[in-house]
Amino acid sequence: ELVEAMRTDADRPMNQLRVDGGAAANDLLMQLQADLLGVSVARPAMLESTALGAAKLAARAIGLSLQHSNDSTALRVFVPSMSEGTRADHLGRWRAAVAKA
């Protein structure tokens, strides 16, 4: 639902979702997200890139520059493999469950 809102607000298609954090280490979860969203999911080599970004901003605020090798390089890209019909069925059941909650 969040991704749909982002697609609507941006008024353009989303071709890839970039992820980070501890949950991104779970291959099954990343493949499930790719399948249900219908877009590729790119996981960086450095999973805690949010923390690195915060550190870079803090350093910049006090006049320092943190040098780091290409920290945004994707370690793995998960490509959707679920059919459109199966995806629609799963999302329909998800929305029905949320409506009942």
C-alpha cells in the first residue's frame, strides 16, 4: 500500500526498490517483496547504509568528509518471478484481511 501511494504521488512508475537494514539480509523476504511489488529489489553490499548516510550528514555538518568506497553497489538484485494473476490474488486476500482487522 505504501509503494502504491509512492507511485501515485510520484506520478511515474517504480522500476526498482532499494533496501537496507537487518531485514534486508533475509533472501526469502526480499524475493517475496519483489514478487508482491512486481519490481526488482536491490540489496546493497552494506546493509546498514542508513546509518552510514546519517554519519556522512553529521560529518558534513561539522565540515568533515567521510570517504567510502561505492557503498551503494547492489550485492544482489531480486527479480519478480510471480505471475501477475498470482500477485493480484495474494494482494486481494491481503486487502480483504486488512479490511476485517
